[in-house]
Amino acid sequence: MSGLGLAAWLVGAASVLSLDGNAVATPVALSARVGDRVVIEGSFHSTLDGSDIDAAHVRDAYLGNGAPSVRADGMVDWERGGLQLVERDWEHHRAVAVVVAARTPACAAAGLNGPCIVPRLDVLAHERLVPRAVFVSSLRGGVSVSTTRPIPGLSWLKVASIISFSGAGLVLLACVLVAARQRNAAWRRIAREGRLLAREARSMPNGSVVQSRVDTLMVAAGRTVSMIKRVDHEARTATGPSRAILQARRRSLIAQLQRTTEQLSALRLRLALGGEVDQVGAALDALSCEVVIGETAWVEAEATTR
């Protein structure tokens, strides 16, 4: 097996989804099969009661003696979707599950032929004594869902023994893993700054203006992360000038995410120091436009090289 083939085999199939509140109003299909790993990152904020909800947790602002209470009971009904939760992290709003069923009644009832993400919207709405549609309309924020396929019966010790015979294969594998780590880190940083900015604006008059603009920006940023993933995938088999072009596009997209993250941090500080909510909202609109323009330029450049 060549180094290139080995690296592709180790990484396996993967896909990424970016979902907002409306997107999770019904079961969401997963491009996965039994044994695949599903990672859900991000969270929602309900404007009804101030609750924060991620895939595996709920922080109820209305429970306790004025102090928010975090409970392990989030947005996703794992069992009904054919998933088994194996890892949860409230601080980083991250949950990891494994697909354990190829098909479930809940997914089939939604017209889906495989595993899916089943939202617990009815339960969460009932807890707040409001109709499901009202609860869904109150959700701000979003999540990203990624799926990866493990290698059956292959331990890292076996991997090491295989790739030790191919220096090129080892280097390529390391590059693939580093690229994925950098891409995921960029998404986590921008998502974190978006959440912090929205949180800063919540108690302010017209704070919902900032929240809605952050939501729009996060959707655009999610598309940029998906583009970077696509570039990484294509760069694995590209050679010569084509590879150089893809690497340049990747650097450009990563730099755009980094600039946007820095600007979000600056806007949060501006708001904390008494900046006008409307002005911050306008600045967020401009940021979203920059991201969309970068996305359009990438698509156009891709079309001209095909």
C-alpha cells in the first residue's frame, strides 16, 4: 500500500454539517453507518428563559436559587437516533457518540433510511410550558456535526508498524492530522468568540440584534470551515501547481477565520466598554459580508481551475 493510500485509509470517510435552530426542528440524517463516530459541537440559547442547550447538556437559568444549573440532558435523543453517547464536555459544548443502529423507528418515521439526530424539542418545550414551534423560534446559535469512520481491527501500534516502512506515508499522515486539528481549532475559536459576544449583549437593550447577527455570521463561518475541509481532501491527491493552488486557498480561508475571530474579540471588548449595540450589530453585518465575499471568491476560483 502506498503512503498516500494508507493516509486516506486511516482518515476514512468524513462529513460535516452546520445546523441552526430551524434545521434541528426535525430529525437530521447522518451520512454514517454502524461503528462511525459522530461529534456534535456548539450550543443554542433560548430567549424564552435564558437556558443554554448543547447536544448533551442543558443549563437551566430558571432553576436553583438564582444560579444556573447544568444537567446532563441536552438537545439530542441519542437512543432514538441509533447513537450511543460516549463523551460529553459542557465547557466546550462538545459531545461524541458512536452509531450503534443502522435504522431506528424514529428516523424511519421521518423518512430517513439510516441513523439520524433526533431532537428532544417536544420535551424541552413541555418543560417551558410552550408549544414546540414557539420554543424552536426562541433558539439562537447553532451546532456543527461531523462523522468519521474508524478502521476496524486496526490499533495505533499496527499503524506504526505499517507506516514505519514508508517515510513518505508517515509524513503525509502527519500532515493530514495536523490539517484537521488546525481546522477544528479555528472553528472552536470563532464559535467561542461568537458565544461570548452574544452573552455580553444579552442583558443590554436590543441585545437580540447582536445575537441574530452572530447567528448569521456563525452559519457563514461554518460554510468556510466546510470549504477548508474540502480543500484538505482535494490536496491529498493533488500534485504540482494544483496542490500549490489548493494550499494557497487554504491559507487564505484560515487567515479569514483568524481575522474574523480577532474582530469578534474586539467587538466584545467594545461592547463591554459601553459601545452601542446597533453599531456592533452593523460591524457584525460587515463581517458576515466579508466572509460571504471570501466564500464567493473561492467558489469562482475553483470553477476557473476545473
